[in-house]
Amino acid sequence: MSTAYDVIKPLHGTAFGAAVRLRAPLSQGLPKDLPAVLAEAGGVLVIPGLGEIAAKPELLLALSREFGPEVEDYRYTLTQRSSVHTTVPEIFLVSNMAPVNRAPPKRPEPPLTADGRLPVQYPHRRGWHSDQSYRRPPPDISLFYAVTPVARERGQTLFADGTAAYSALPATLKDKVDRLEGLHCQPGMGRSREAVLSGQVPAEQPPHARSQRQPVVRRHPVTGKPALYLCEWGQMDWVDGPFVGMEPGPHGRGAALLDELMAHYTRPEFVYVHEWTAGDLVVWDNRCTVHAATWYDGDNEQRMMWRTTVRGNPGPLYAGEKRSWVPA
Ligand SMILES: [Fe+2]
């Protein structure tokens, strides 16, 4: 039996996304057709009230499998085994608690805007990215579940609507980006904008961790709609990129274009701010959205979040490609 649900859209304060309220516990049956609801809503679903997952993590895996043919097994893709759930290895732990010990985003948190709102727009807000965009084919969908969130008004997750952002680009910019490729880089390779600006020598990239080209505009394989597909300081390659065929480096023409595009992509009208409550699940589509995390007080607050990643339908551009991250 499947669990029925109500869909309320759009998400508060935005023109995209949807909240899904289940009418019965998840353990009584998985809700059907959620991938279609996600696509229709533009790439973000908030499903509150799933406290039962904390005691039964296999329910998160079962729900993740509704969204695609393959849920990533982190035993094979993470070097840090302490970040892998002990009984469900498809769950990646995002936490400042031991043994994960992952620090929250750095301070300073940008000051509130003049009207008292959380600043969301790049470059004041940094950290915008699409999960694992440094891999080809990149993943489709991520699910993020709050076991132990921190207090409201910090530790939020922000989402920007890449479909609306692309649609609102001036025609001259659309012409410029329609056939352009970005060069995406795995964090920690010494090729981030911060690393290059600080004069760090980039690390040798083994073949399976090389920066990857991705189209700046991706046509969504389910909806057919074009969306911006970009990251910024930490997940683009600032040695040879951020764009293929444009002047590289943190001061080049490519940098100027990226700054312009990301500031546009994260305009407040395209952004949803999620304040976490225990038992919330947020599902997002990495093919047409970007997201960012905000600061919380990691010295005085404990946070435990569970992530799964779904792959398998990146679109025809990637058909038949060997996985870039698997060593030969
Ligand atoms: Fe992420």
C-alpha cells in the first residue's frame, strides 16, 4: 500500500518548490509519484514529520530509491569512513559530532540585510553549489534529513531555482552561456578561488579526480526545461577555469562572468530558505538547483543530518560515458 499525501506549493517566500504532507506514517507504505511532484515543483520538496526515519534509517534508503535507479554507496566513494552510517552505508553523515567532526561553514556570517532578512545573494553569501558537479555524469537528486538540527535562524539550507534564473537572464547573456562549459573541481585540490588567490600550489590531480567540464545550461531530462548549472568559489577550477575557452583565473574575464551569473542565480526572488525541524526531509534536484549552508555555533550546538545521493538520469549529453571518478 502507498501512503497518500497533500502537496502545497510553492514553498514559502518563493515561486518554486513544494511541501508534501504525508497522511500516514512512511512505514505504512512509500508515497508514490514523488519524482513527478519534484519535477513539477522545479526541484525542491520539503517533507516534514518523518521522525520515524531517525529510528529506522532504512526508510530513508527506501524513499531515496523512489527517486532513481541508483543510490550511492558511500563505502566506495568517501575516504572518511567515519562519515558513513554504520548500518545503511548509502547514508552520508553531515555532522559536527564525533566521529564525523565536520565543522559548520566559517564565520563571519554576512550581516542581515537592511530590512532584517538573511543575506542569500552571492557574493555576500558563499558556498553555493550543486552536489558532486566535479563528476561526470553528475548525480541527479539529493535527500537531506534532519536527525538533530540546530536552533532555528541558523544552520539553514538555502536553495536557488536554476530554471527561473535561466529564464530571467537577458537575451545577450543567454547567447553567451548557451554553449559555454564550466570547469568544476573537487574541493581540496588547491584549485578553488580562495586557494589560487592565496598563492597555494595546486595538488596533482589523479585521473579520477580531474576537473570536469559541465554545460553552463543543462536541459532537464524529465521536464525538458533549461536551467543554469554552476558553482562558485569552492567547486570551480580557478586555475584553468572557471569557464572553458575564456580567460582563466580569479581576475580573468571568466571570473567576471561567473560573478555576474552567480549574483543573478541567487537573487532573493529565486531563493528558498529552509529552517530545519527534527524529522524534516528536503529533496532537491541537482540538475536544476544550487544550494548553500549557513553558519551555526559548532562549539555549543550539535547537529546530525543524513544525506543520500541518487544518480542514473543525467540526460542524453552523458549517454554511455564512463564514470570520471572511478579509477581505471
Ligand atoms: Fe551539498
